[in-house]
Amino acid sequence: MTTNLLIAGFGGQGILFAGKFLSYKCLLEGRQLSWLPSYGPEMRGGTANCSVILSDEPVGSPIVSKPDVLIAMNLPSLDKYENDVVPGGIIMVDSTLIERKVSRTDVKVFYVPSTAMAQEIGAPTLANMIMVGKFIKETNAVSYENLEEALGKVVSARHQDLFDINLNAIRKGYES
């Protein structure tokens, strides 16, 4: 099984962190992967996207031009990448920040108010991890078990105080 994922939004939304977490999760499951971050020179507030390939077979190219799954964290990202998703693919939209509906009818769409949900749990910057939880639930691209081990690889020692809140955000997204 191979899942080509594109996560896109503004810099500062944790786009690259979300992709890195999923990559470590895949790696810890003994599978193959590719993680290719891309961001504009502005960083915070600029554009950011992350191509992630999660696979049972070796990955030939890190480029995701036709994603199976798009996680759109802002309107410019949805506008730019909506038509690139393969027919039968999945589009996940942060419906707190994106008011318009997906125009395609050949994809499965999930409207997740992840920014509002993150604020509800007292972690306004973790909408990305709520979307990760929803991604895990809806795609089974990685397992829901042993989240702590993968999270331990991406939450730095300096930010260990954020470990539990990240885990809680993933669970909140998975349960939504």
C-alpha cells in the first residue's frame, strides 16, 4: 500500500511538523517513506507544503504531483491543489479557516474545524495535529497504535512540555 499525501497551508501552521510526524510513524512501522518539505522565503505567514509518501515498497521519487490525500489548512492551498488530487482521493479541509466547499464530486471530502477544535482544547497552534489524527483514522496509512514513540522523535527535548498536548490533539482529530 502506498499513500501520496500533500499537506499545505501557511508557514507557522505546523505543516512540516505534521509531515515529519507521519514520516517517523511510518518508519517506526518498518515501512518506506519520503518526506519533502517546501516553504516560501517568508516562513511564518508564507506558503508551506509537505509531500509525504508512506509505502510498503521502496519510494522512487519524493515528488507528490498527484496526491491521494490533500490536507488543506488554508484557502490558497485548497485553491492551488484541489484539482491535483487523484479521482477517488481524499481532501481534508480546515473548515474553520476555509469557508468554501470543495467543487469536485469525484473525491471524498472531510470538513474538519481543526483550528476551532485546537482552541477548544487549549492548544490553538495544534490544528495540524488534529488533522493528522483525522488522516490516520480515515486512511489507515499508518496505525493508530504507538503514537507516543513517533511523537517522541519529533517533539524536541526543549519542548517536552508540548508532548501530551500534541498527543491529545491527535486523539481529538482521530475521534472526530
